[in-house]
Amino acid sequence: MAAPFRNFRLTACAAALLLGAIAHADAQTAASLYLGSKSTYAPGQDPASYEAPPTGFAPIYTEIVARHGSRGLSSASSDLALYSMWTAANAAGALTKLGKSLGPDLQRVTRANALLGYGVSGISAPGYGNLTQVGIAEHQGLAARMAARVSPLLGNAAAAAAQAQTAPRQIVVSTSGVNRAIDSSNFFTQSLAATVPGIAPLIVKSPALTAYPTNKPVAQAAGVNRFELYFHKLAAGTDLPATTDAYYPVYQSSRAYQSYLASDATMNGKVNGLVYGAASKAAARAALATIFTASFLDALDAGTTHYANTGSYTFTSDDGLFTTTVTGDGGTTLANLVDAANALYGVYAITPAMVKEVPVSFAKYLPTVPLQTLAYVSDLQDFYQKGPGIAEAGDINSRMSQALLDDFFKEVDAIAAGNLAHAAKLRFTHAEIIIPFATRLGLPWASTAVPQAQDYRYETNDWRGERVAPLAANVQWDVFTNGSGTLLVKMYYNEKETDFPPACEAARYLAGSASHYYEYTRLTSCYGHAAAAAVANVRASIKR
């Protein structure tokens, strides 16, 4: 039997994290920066404005899936390719007055990425792709606000465990297995432990999966689930399951998705037609003209010159104790104006996430009008390659996220059946998972596909990378009980109270109202989820 819910107060450390995160959010103007899915995180709503639960209901469970926090560049690609282009222009005397500062700024960015995470406790290994200080704070604040929102639930779990009244309720953690997702999970759970006294012993990794691939099994690490949190890149050499495995449909969907991404007739033809269209080319020229001379850009436009991420650069930390060398692999090529402008945009878009490591603004290199177009180009690629995409392709982009949605439901199924082993489940992943998951949820502003004969446009489609998948983007479900067999679910998207799709209106607890609480059994029907036995009732022995 669960212990009674108790009043719970944030520690001073947690309160500071919470207030700091809210202040940081108030200062954010990500939308005006045109960062798309590289936008730094800001909570979507003031927690003080959240709707209170209906009378007699209290939280009994919570779960989240979150993108890793703000990071640096994922690899030495755009920065090195652009630096190669700048070096050639510098040697040819083909830089504008403004352009002369680009090379040194690029070197600062490259150095910051090469050393990113050095000396920071909790970073797995220094270098490209790591969380920045902004990213660390994002997950610390996210945890503190979750703790405040469901404080009776977590406080009760910690108190019951301390008094050994029942078997401890676990806080289960699962990640994609990629360092920045693992590190995000650690910063999140450390903050949770600092916020909720006594909760640390309840935090555990999810059980290790069956050994994969089935033809040459390798033991899997506890706390990692690629089928739910890295499903966009499942491969035969690492992930092949048996045909009888519960994750086999996910594997099949992933392989079909990867083949679709490589298709020229549909995906690449559509995306490239927009990326390299007249509007993009004009915007690229306008952006690059602030840096390079017209004749230099003419040669690139004509295809007589091109540049790649080549060269080796060695950097040493300020304390002299760590040295690393960055070597370009030549795989990123700037062979036209659009590719060059997109490389510049790629560096620009990541610098707000690195403001603590390299306070260099690239906004001066991108006038507002071309910047808006380049941001749209970034969004359209995410929309077609990860999001709702082409209508005629059906659910090819989101089908593989069904396992993640099923896991959300299965966790609540257990609560409904009276199994209180888990108090929370925390999942940490990537944009490639959050975006199709939003589509699978059927949220109108995140799931409207566009026919092949039409184009994704801001004027006709509400999908935006900055809303669907900013850095540290998250979906959370809080579950409430009245102790008499009724469970309610409330969803938050980026910490904003969010309705389930209109098709689920019949599941709304207060019919005809604007309430954000949904009755669980009717919600399962809306999504076609076939729950395990005893879904309809919480055991009578469960008491608040």
C-alpha cells in the first residue's frame, strides 16, 4: 500500500535552480533569432499558471521523453569547410571588411568545440557534440520544475522508501546510449536528487535489453534502449532482432525509413528542389555578399571552385593540461552558394547554445532577410526528413516511434493495474526521435503532412522546428488518481499544457471544457492502445 502523500518543500539549491531556469527562459528570444531546431530551450508556460487537478485527484506517476540539452557542433564539418573557404578568399584578397573577421571567429568556434566539456564534471569525453553550459542548465532546470510540479508524488516516494513502508518506487532512467543523451540524463537526475531529499536511491537505470544483433549477440548496457530512443538509425550489424522479438516491427520500420530517406524520386527530389531553389540561392548570395567579393562568389556559383572540411588544427586548454587535434575528413563540401550559406547558418545557429564557451556572435554575418530564408530551409529539411513530410508517404517518418508511444502507455497501464513499482520514467534522446514522436501523437501543429505536389510553407503549415524540437525539447505525462479507480493524464509539450489531438476529445475528463485532463481508459481507446489486463481499474488498495 502506498504511503500517504505529504507536503514537500524544495531545497534551497533546487529553488535557486528553478528560479534561475525561469529567469533564463524569460530572457530567451529564440524565435527572433531564427534558430529552428537549434533553438535553446525555454519553458513554454509559467508553472504558476498551470491548471490545478480536479478535486480529489493527486499525482501518482510521471514520465518524460526529452531531447538532450544545448550542445556544440556535432562534428568538425561546417566550421572547417567554411574556414577552408575563408582561407582561400583571404589569400585571394576576396574578403569584405566584415569578412576579414570571419576566419578568426571560426577558429574560436572550432577551438571551443574541440575543447568542449574539458574540465566539466559529468561530461563523458571532451570534444564536439557535447553539452554546453547552457545545455547543462536546461536539464537541471527541467528536473527542478518537474519536481516542483509533482512534489507530492516524489516526496511521498522518497519518504516511503526512507521509512521502508513499502518496496521502493523507482525512478527509471533510459537513454539512446549516445554521450550527450547520457550526460543529459545524469545532469537531470543529479538536479532531481538535489531538489528532492531522499530521492537519489530510487533512481535506477532501465534493465538491459536482450543481446543484439540476434545473429551475433552482444550484451546490451543497462539504461540504453535504441529501439525506443535511437530508432532512426537501427542497423543490421548492431540491432537486428529475431522476427519474434517485440522490437522487430520497430527495426523493420527503421530500415524502411532509412531507405525512404535515400530515395531520389520522392524524398531527395522534393527536398533538394526546395533547398536549391531560386529563393534559397538568392538568400545565399545576399548572405555571403557581406563576407566575400562578388567575383569570388561568382566562381563558386559557376562550379569552378569548391571547398571542404580539410586540414588539422591543434588546440590546448587554458590550463595547458589538455591538448587535442581536430582533423577534417573532407566529407563536407561547399560546391555552391547554397551549401556555403547553409554552412554559415549552421555555425550561426549553434553559437547561442555556446555563449558561455565562446561569446562570439555570428549574427553580424547574416542580415535578417536572408537569415529568415536560411532558417526556413533548415525547417523544411527537418519537416520532410523527420517530421510529417509528404502526405503520400503515409506514416513512414513516424511509424518507428510507435514503440516509444507504446512505452508511455505501458507505464500507465502498470499504474492502472495497481503496479506502483515505478514512480517515474525519464527518457533522454534526440531531435530525430522527438520530431516523429510529436507526429505520432497527432498534435495538429506537429503532424500535418503536405501533398507531394505542394510545398511546405510557413504560410500554410504551423510546423516549426523551434516549437517542435528545440534543444532539450520534451513531452511529459503526469498521471493522477482519485484513489477510486479513475486515472487522469495531463500532457505537457515543452512544459506547456497541451491538449491531445481533437480525435481524443471524448477522453477529456470535463467534457466540453478547456480542461487539460484526460480520462486514461478513453485515451487508450483514442490511440487504439490495447492495454494489458486490469487496465480499467486501479486496485482498491491504492490510497492517496
